[in-house]
Amino acid sequence: MFKVEKTEMINKTFRLPVELVEKLATVAQNQGVSLNNLVKQCCEYALKNMEKEG
């Protein structure tokens, strides 16, 4: 049976350089996703691929 699931979200404000936001907005538009979704995916990718300390 189909079950609707909702991911809990929280609002946060981050300050990013204008040039970075413009690049992210362009990528999001070209990929057909929201800017919010792209930033979430970028953060998840970065956390998964961080170098582990000793």
C-alpha cells in the first residue's frame, strides 16, 4: 500500500558569496531541481566524502 512520508525539515539562514549562489542557481535550473534541493544534496555529498581524520 502507498504510504506518504514526510521528511522533517528545519529553516536555517546561511551567508554565501554571491558568485557561489549564482553558480548554484544556474546548476539547479539546468538540472531541473530547486536551489534548496541542490544545496542539500551538495552538503550530503560533502559530508559523505570528507577525509577522515586519523
